[in-house]
Amino acid sequence: MPGIITCVAWLLLAFCVLGARPVRADGNEVWWASAEAEAKRDDYRLIDDNGLRTLVGSGADMVLLDARADYEYGAGHIPGAANLEFDLGDDLDLSREKREALAGLMGPDRDRLLVIYCRSFR
């Protein structure tokens, strides 16, 4: 379980690509190259908004997790997304309650794809 929690924490930081307005990643955005280097180093993948649309449209078996506060989730979210708020400090350690909630969302299949998004890439 610790391995999946670490992976989830890094994925949380990696998949914060959607929000009130789409985040566009192009060659002019320095943070994208930095984020890609971090993802490669820590063994996760980044996708942009078009990649997410394609993935969601594919019908793949995945957990789509909106990591924003519940009021932001309530104002609008990707259909089918579950909500579990994460804070920046959660990349260091998750509370027992949050670990249990995440495990409940993931189900028994530890190889299931987890896609996490938030309002901004932070």
C-alpha cells in the first residue's frame, strides 16, 4: 500500500491539468518541460487536456479523480470523476482517512489506471 500512496501523491501533482479554463501546454511554457522531467524521474506520465479528452472518451477502466476542494467540484467537474481533495502537503504523507478513501475509490485492482486532475498544475 505505501507504494501506491507514493505513486498517487506524485500522480496528483502530475495530472493537475484542468480547471476553470483549460491549461495549454506548448513549447513556450517552461513549466511543462520541467514537469515532464520530474515525471520521467519519478516514473509517471503527464497528459494535456487533449490527451485527457482522448483517454476519457476511450472508455478505459480508470479512476478519474478530481483533487480540488468540494465546492470547486460542485461548481463543475468532468463527468464520472470522483472527488477527493488533496493539499500540497499531501505529497509528503497522507492521513489514514485519506489513504482509506483513496483505496476505496481504487478498488482491489492495484494496476487500475489512476488519473488525477485539479484546477492548476501545482
